[in-house]
Amino acid sequence: MSWFLTTYRNAVRQRYGWNVTLTCMKCASTNMPRYEGASPNNEMNAGDDVIIYARLACPQCKKRLIDEAGNKLVELFRDVSIPEKNARIIRDFIASLIMVPLTLAFTLFIGMRMGWWGNNAFALLVASSGLIPLLVMLMRYRVALLRSRCSCGKPDYVIMGLLNNIACYHCASCGKLLPLRD
């Protein structure tokens, strides 16, 4: 069990970063911003539907580049579509979240009609309640596998932020953009 949890945690762990040039509005310099770490718990809003995780500053004038990063994220990911595999994973997850409780309700209804409401029904209820967390883990793992495979052969995806609740990833190896819904 420990191996499974370690593998799962390594797969879903995200690396935060920023590796795209920005133009500072204060001093008008265009260069790679100074990356001062990520703040996934205290994300910064850079607009209505944009959240930036990186703490960025201009290397020349030291100004925080929150709005500039938000505008750049919108510019980069405006025309990039979510991969079909990601949409299929989400559809399968939602369908399974609907089917598991419906199957349980149907089984319990038939079981009550047949008169086996007792230990069997309780065991079924306990077993099915354990399926929901497993379904969530499986979905997160499948989404994480999408960002572990890049066409360059050495995926090094960093999450830059959220755009309309879609995670925006950038491959540090080849520059490929990958929007994922998770």
C-alpha cells in the first residue's frame, strides 16, 4: 500500500514555475522575470478569471508582475484547446459518479424487496462508499499522466496558473502548452 501511495503522490505532484518573458509596465523592459517562488495556497488574482501561482518581479525595477503575468497567460492559452483525452477522463469520472450511487440505490431497493436488509446491505453500503475516493484518485492519476507525456520525450511541465478554472501548463523542455481540467 505504501508503494501505491508513493507512486500516486509522485504522479499528482505539481511543479510550479514561470518560464516565459514578460514586459514590465513600469520600466518597459522585456525579459525573463525574477521568479521568487510559488504561492499555491495564496494565489494571486490577475483578473476576473485568472489566477497566477508564481511570485514574479521585474529584474530591473523590482515591480511585482501580477497583471502582466495574467495578461500573458490569457494571451498564451486563449486559442489552445483542452486535449480530447482530458475531456474524456472528466466525462468518464462524472458518469461513474452518477452510476455508482444509482447502482447502489437499485441494489438496495431490490435487496429490500427480497428481504435481505441486514448485514448484506450494510456491507454493500460500506463497500460502495469506499469507491468514491478511489474514483477521485483514479481520475486525478489519469489527468496527471497526461502531463507526464510530452512530444519532446522529456516532459518538464510547470503549472503557471489557472485560466477560467483550467490549469495552464508549460513544458520547460520544449515550450509546449497544455491546458488541463482537473
